[in-house]
Amino acid sequence: MKPLVTRVLATAAMLAAAGTALAADNASSPSYQQLQHNYSTLQKQMMQMQKQMAAMQKQVASQQKEIAASKSSKESVDEKATEQSIEDLYNQINKQSQKISQMEPGSTNFLIVGDANVTFTNQRGTPSQFSADVSPIIDWQLDKRLLLIAGFDFFTQGNSGDFSSGAGDVSIIDLSYILNDYMTVGGGMFPSPFAAYNNYFGPPWIEPMVDAPEVYSYLTPSNEVGGYISGAVPVGPTHFNYNFYASNGPDIISSDQNPNGPGSAPGALNFGDTNNYNNGKAIGGRLGFVPIPSLEVGYSFEYSEPVTQPSTAIATPFHVNAFLQAVDFNYGKVVKALDGLVRARGAWIFSSTDGAVYPGTVGPDPFNGHSNGGFVELYYQPTLIDVPYLKNLGYAFRYDRVDIPGNNPGALHEQRYSFGLNYWLYSDAVIKGEYEFDNVENTGGNNAFFLQFAVGI
């Protein structure tokens, strides 16, 4: 009988220890309060059972004395009945233990974030239209160091929301592991850290303008497919952050399908192709420096060796060296003298590709590409004033420019002046209006008006 009593006491002790560990590990869980209530109820039941068990132990001890004195067969029967009662109590405690185990949360964390928007666009020279887009991102923390991120982008095409006809794609597949406080390694398909914008400011509820700076459509990658190391290192009151990667890199357009289209003519880099046509990979990264908490400056680079594809005009591919560089800055601070939030950010990108021969409209043409472009963006919101509606208004201005030299196929000299007005419903929900003055050399440009409702998920 003593081993049975010992088992009951041990089980009760384990339940108490499990409750303490559960509270310590999950105090920050959203369901912790309900879990605590359920556990307290079970704990009270267990304490009552322990009291019953203690009473039974006293009864057993008394009966043992009587058995030793009288050796009565009736008392032996009573002892067996008491042992059966303790066995029943032990089984009840085991059932309570199983209930507590079933209420314990899983060992992984799962979170869905992202953004969504509805946009109206009215640009000179093209029909006005509405569009919608939702971009969910799944964050799955497999343990304290291992994280999987999967992002998707679903958008309408014209009047159709049929995502099966090419209106949806995978935007992120990122598996990373935290080595220590200063370094994370990962790989997959991830936003390019080059020139900061796509990695930091792309979501519509973060960017105060409706459209992105033009230079990111022509001269920079939006995503990389490869591996990376990233992290940050404190240096006194400042710190450096870094993100270096090796990826498949860009392809180079060598066909003559659109000889005058900026960013799509022969000799232009094609960042949208995730396949790699040679063994040479792109090597790149960004190094950021934060001298004060409100300011970050960065330098980016990417070197690759894209290969022209054979065609009817050119049977032998050319190996081309491509080198991209960029400088960027981002400033944001609540300035009491101005009663609100002030933000300023910008970047300038330089793209250089070696000379090669591409099929032209008449015959093969030599091409050497040295292009550049960038933007500067300002934003102000009077968050400190006491007028409820005016404090929710934000005012934005952006100047951006792209220069693809005239001796290059698809030459482009374009500059835009954009004015934006934001109204914030919540910290992650905004209504945005923008008017854009567009100036393209020799064509005059196409001014545009945008209206957008955007939310962060």
C-alpha cells in the first residue's frame, strides 16, 4: 500500500510543478488568463483529493494498528476497501493531469500579417481603373531560433478577381536561423536589401505615396533568390546593420522584342527572372549606419555576370559584367517645435553594364549601359496638435528621376514631382491621395491622379 500512496503524492507534486512551469512559460500568451482560471479550478479539485487521501492514510494507519492487535478478517476486508478507494483517487488525479496537459499551448508560434489596398488610378493616355491587392505574410516561429516566412500577393486584373489567371504569386519564401544576437543566416526568396526601399518602405500603409519611385521599376531588383547573412553590431552609442547575400542575380535582355521600351530593351537587366542561366551568381548587400536613433544612412552594391541568350542574329552568348551601387538615407523624428512628425528619405542608384552586341532593328548593335536614378521624399504630420481631425492629416512630397543615356536602347530621361495627402484612420489604416506631374524628355510625360485605401494586417 505504501507504494500506491507514494505514487499519488508524486503525481500531485508533478501537477503542482507543471502548473508553475506553465505559468512561467506562457504568461505572455493571449489565452493565459483563461488557462490560469481552468488550472486554478483543477488545482482546487486536486487539493480536495489530497485532503481525502490524507484522511484515508490516517484511517489506514488506525486500521493497521487494529489489524496488528486483533488479526480480524473483517478488518482485512476493510483494508482492501481502503486500498481500492486510494486507487480510485489516484486514477482521478491522473485524469486531471491529462486535462492540464491537453490545455498546454503548442511549442511553435504562428502569426499572419501583411497588407491590403484598393486603388483608383487616372493617368493621362490610359483608361482610368480600380484595382485591389492583398498580400498576406505568414510568420511561423518553429522554435526560438528558427523562423519561416511565406508571403503571397493576390491582385485583380481589370474587372476580374480570378486569381487562377495569373493574378497571384508567391512573393516571399524565407527560412532563417538566429545564430546569436548579432547574426542571422537564411535563404529562399526574400525582399532585396539593395537601396533599402523594397526591404523597408514598400508596403502601402508605410509609403505615403500611392506609387513607388520610378527608379525601382528599372534599375534595381525587388527580390533575390539565394542565401544571406544579416544582423547588427553596436559601436558605442551608435550601431551598424548589415545584410549580405548571394543570389541567382539578373538576366540580361538580348532580344529585339521591345527595342524602345525603357527597362525592357536589349542590354537592360531583367530582375524579374528568378532562373539563372550561368554559374556566375550575384553578390551584393547593404551596410547601414545609425549615428543617432532618428537617422540611418546606407550603402548598397550588387555585382553579377549575366549572359546574353543566343538568338537568330547572335549565335554566341556574351558574358557581361554588371555592377550596381546605391546610397540611401532615412530620417524620422517627432519635432516639438513643429508640433508633429517629420520624415525624410531618399536614395540614388547607379547601374553599369559592360559593352556587348545585341540584335538591333537592322543588325547587331554595340551597347554599353551607364544609368542612374533616385528620389527624395518628405513627409509631415502635425501629431502633437489638439485638433482631432487635423492631427490625422499627413502631407507628402516626392521628387524622383531616371536617366538611361541616349546611346542606350530604350533611352529614358524622366522626372516626376508628386504631392500627396494622407488621412490616418488608425495607426495601420490610411486613405491616400496623390497627384503626380510627369515630365519625359521628347514626349511630355503623363500626369496622374491616384486615390488609395490601404491597411496593414
